[in-house]
Amino acid sequence: MSGGSEEEGTTLEYTPTWIVAAVCTVIVAISLAVERLLHYAGVFLKKKNQKPLYEALQKVKEELMLLGFISLLLTVFQNAISKICVPQRVVQNLLPCKLPSQSHEEPKSAAHFQAFFSSTATRLLSEESSSEGQLGYCGRKNKVPLLSLEALHHLHIFIFILAIVHVTFCALTILFGGAKIRQWKHWEDSIAKENYDTEQVIKSKVTHVHEHAFIKDHFLGIGKNSALLGWLHSFLKQFYASVTKSDYVTLRLGFIMTHCKGNPKFNFHKYMIRALEDDFKTVVGISWYLWVFVVIFLLLNINGWHTYFWIAFIPFILLLAVGTKLEHVITQMAQEVAEKHIAIEGELVVQPSDEHFWFGHPRIVLFLIHFILFQNSFEMAFFFWILFQYSFDSCIMGHVRFIVPRLIIGVFIQVLCSYSTLPLYAIVTQMGSSFKKAIFDEHVQAGLLGWAQKVKQKKGLKAAAGDASGSGSGTGQATSNNGSTTGIQLGRIVHKASTQEIQPAIASDGSK
């Protein structure tokens, strides 16, 4: 234990017990503090009846559990992986950094790939030389390790940073986007005040369609006679006043008249907030296809390709496309009304439809926002990982002319998604042919699901009783079956409300 390298390689057999106990105490204390913090956060959300946010917190816990399992696998199998020896020619291609010069290639090339993303080969050699490290194990076979212990450690840290940055960025997006959406509450309050005003309700009026503010903004302006100019107007509008008061009032009325006509005082703003919080638990997770994307990037991160730079444009372009499409959905609904009517009695009403969205599925927008947020988080996590792990001058970091645009794009995506795209998503995706389960309050959802389960149990008991009693009268059986069938059909509708969306067939009854 006299040498410096030997001290670094000391096992627990020769480590003072007070050091082992102190390190374990710190690690356990930090872990318990984080666990208690998440627990009390869940208790607080439950107390405030924030079930969607509570479920999102549970999703975060699942991601942390997955990270813990990944960490366990890397720890358990790191020795086995580092003992996989391959010929030296295998590790000389598809490198993220250039190999050393030819004069130093022989002694250093193997150590370079062992470090994988390591900034220095000497640190790797000093860590492993004391206990016949893996370089010596493969060196005796005239081969090199497939992946070194240090490279595994760095990969481990990168996966952890990626997950933390993704959850943090998603939370910030929902926080700032939700704050922007809550600014619309005074619009909802003013509408509710007008609905309670008897004189305003009784007074009939005729709306001249082409003079309506909503139509002027989306039909009589740019793009009336040109589809290209219409798309250009939608593209530009996402950067300023993405949702105006006339947009909110008109879309709100279109939703109510389509899905809950029997309840004109329906609180659309509260429903929209609940639906957004419900979608948050989807956005905050890291799905399997996102991990596939991470693997593909690590594969293509080859020296000279500048993959980390070009890949930053993917979420940037997708975000602009999503914002433009959401604005264009509003434009399409305005055009449908303006082309059919000159004047109408009462308020202007638009017609929600899935046909306005890509492939007739509004949920595609949520999938794209999920991918955009993850991709942007990945870019930022990769940058911070390289910065703190290897320094700003690392060969993986690249030139300054590639770094600065990446950072600017990342910040731009975060700001635009929070203050424009997310609010647009929250209101425009309600303009589909069906509504979400968030239209029901929590106690109503629980009551309907409980009723559906009771109907299923009752049907099961009747079926068992029918089998036990043998053949009965055909008329009696027909009557019983018709009654139970009706109950089961409604039960299926309620069950569908708990998993995806409810068709508007029961909208007027459910919204009361």
C-alpha cells in the first residue's frame, strides 16, 4: 500500500472501518432524504386533490427505479464486460475522437478506446495497474477490452444525468406553460359572469360572421385565397399572440356546444387544466422508443460527423411544425364557418373534428411534444455531461461554432414550448371529435367506474345462477339479457373513459 496507485486500489479488507461506515452513512442519508422528499410531495398532492400530478410523481418514481436497475446491472456486470477481449483492429473504427498520432498509436490506442469517452489514458492505467487491471488481463492475450471500467462508469453517469435533466425540463415546461394557461382564467370568469346576467342571456342577437374578431384574425386576413400564405400566417402567429381572447371564447363555445350542450355554464378552463395535468404523466416518462433514440445517437456520435450539432435541429424543426399545425387547425375551423355563413343568429360556433389533425389523431401531437422535450433534454444533458466530465476543451465537445448554436436552439425550444406550443396544445387538442375523461370530476369518475364494476359483477352472478338452474323460460332469459346488455354497454363506455377518451354520445348526460 506504499504506492499511490496501490492506495487507490485498496479493497475493503484493508480500508479503515470508520471510513466505510462514514461513506455508507452519507449515501444512505442522501437516499432516505430523497425518498422522504418524494413521499411528502405525494402526500401534499393528494391533500390538494391533484391526482394527475400525483400520478406524474409516481411516474418519476418509476423512472428512478428503472435507473436504479440499470445502475445495478452496470455494477454487477462491469467486471464481466471489461473482461470481454477483442482484437485491437475492432476498436480503431467509429471513434468519437481521433486516435493519437502514429508515433504514439502503439502504446496509447488501446487505452484510448478503453476510456471510450475518457479525457486521459494515464488515469485509466493508474486505476487498474494495482490489481492486474483489465488492460493486463486482455494484454496477456494480445487483445484489448471491449469496454473499460472507467468507460462504464462514465456511461452510467450519463444515463443518470439524462433522466434527471429530462424530468426537470418537463417539469419546468409544465410549470411555465401552466402559468400561461392560468392567465386565461379571467376570460373564463368574464364569460361566466355574462352567462349569469339574465339580460345578456335573454337578449337575442345576430352575428355577422365576417365582422367577428375570430374570423377576421383567421379568415379575412392573410391566407384567405392562398393555402401557402395561410400556412405562413399560422407559422408566424405561434410567435406572437398564439391564443387570443376571441380564439379562447370561440373554441370554448365550440367545445361546449359539441360535447356538453346541456351545460352552457361548463367550466372549460378548469377542464383544460385537468386534461393538461393528466397528459403530464405521459410526457414526463422515458418510453422505450426514446431509449432507442439514445442508442442510435451514441452509435452515430463519430468523430467528424458533428452528430451532436445536426441532431439539435430535429426538435427545433418538429416544434415549429407542431406549433404551425395547431394554429392552422384554428384557421381551418374559422374558414369552415366563414365559407358557409354570412350571418347567424346567436354566437359564432365552430365544429370540432379529428379530421383537422394529422392522420385524424390529436394524440399524435402529444407524442411529438414528448419526443421534442426528450430530445432537447438529451442535448442539454449531453452538453453538461461533457462539460463537467471532460471539460470544455474535450474533443467530443467540438468547436465553439457548433456549441453556441446548440445552446441557443436548446433555450429557444424550452421557451417557445413553454409559452406558446404547450398552451396551444392544451386548447386546440380539445377540438377533436371526442373529449377526455378529465371532463368528469374525480368523484364522478370514481363513481362511474364503481358503478360499471358492480354491473359486471351482477352480470356474472346472473350468469352463474342461470347455469345452476338449467334451462329457463326463453322470454325471461331474453328480458334479463337485454337489461344486462344495456348496463354492460354503458359500463364499457365508462371503462373507456378511464383509459383514453369518451365518445360524445354520452356527453350531454355526463357533463351535468
